[in-house]
Amino acid sequence: MTTSERFGSARSVHVDAIIETIARAVATDRATTLAATLADLGASGAFDNVSLFAAPGESRYSRARLWADPAGHFAVVCMTWLPGQGSAVHDHAGRWGAELVVHGTMRETSYRLSERDARGRVRLVRERETPLHAAQIGVVLPTVDIHELRNDGPELAHTVHVYSSLVDACTMFTPGGDGWWTLAPVSLTYDA
């Protein structure tokens, strides 16, 4: 679906301008440049139109693919979170990127892989919990990309995620009672 089909021609011009700006930042291959660009776009109100986001889902947060570069250079995903909704602990399949809180309050919990056993299980160490408010940015790097996000506030939250290519699958980590986590590949779906 083209941006014109999804948003109409006036909205398409707005989305095209967002994508062109992000494309210039992604071309630098630097997460810090992308993060600064995403922050500037957020401050300018580029993501304030709720039509960029999927409607909230009752059972889980919603994902809308705003853009997937045909050459595979980057993807932009807009997410909607009801209060209390969160992701599982997951990675980003080796992609780098940045994440912007547009509205609401999120909590990011980051983990570090510390050990892997012969059965393919891992031990994760919780590194930090970071509250993220509107206009704040998180950076995703392949070496430190295991985290979970949760809407920690009383209201609906919107976030924008830009990755170095479309993340259509990732690894989910599930804790066991013995301190080991199991890994499972998961295909990601989009609601809009």
C-alpha cells in the first residue's frame, strides 16, 4: 500500500517529507545521527497526527508500518500502547536504530546477555530501567539490543521506531524459574 492509498494525497506529502528526512539520517550509518533527526522531527510535531498510528489493540500494543524502504535500507514503525501494555523481552535481529516517545510515558528495561549454555538457553542481566517521556529517544545497537518496553503511564502512548531495515522477525526471551531464559524466534505482524 502506498502512502497515498493509506493517508490520501495531502497526508502522503507529509509522510514523504518525514521519510526523506529519515533517509538522509540513515544514510550516515550512525544511530546517533538518526536519534538526533528523530528528536528534531518529534519536536517539530511531525508525528503528532494520530492517523500515522494503528488503533490501540485490547490484547497487545499495535504496530503500523509507516515505511519500509524498497531497497531495504530502513523501516519506520509507529506503535500504539494502552496503559500497562508492553513488549516481551526481545532483540532486534541485529538491526540498529532509534525509538522516539511521541506521547505518553514508557519504561525501557535493557538486558545484557551474560552466558549461553549447551541447550541454547541464556542468562540475561538486567542492566537498567529507564523512564522515557514524550520527546525522549532510545537507541538500538546490535551489540546491546535486548530490551522490553512498557507503557508506564496512565494514558495512551505513541512511539516511533526507525530500524536499519524492516524487523519482521526477532527473538523473544522467556524467563525460566532457574535463572535461564529460553529463546524463541517470532514473526512480527502489523495492524496497519
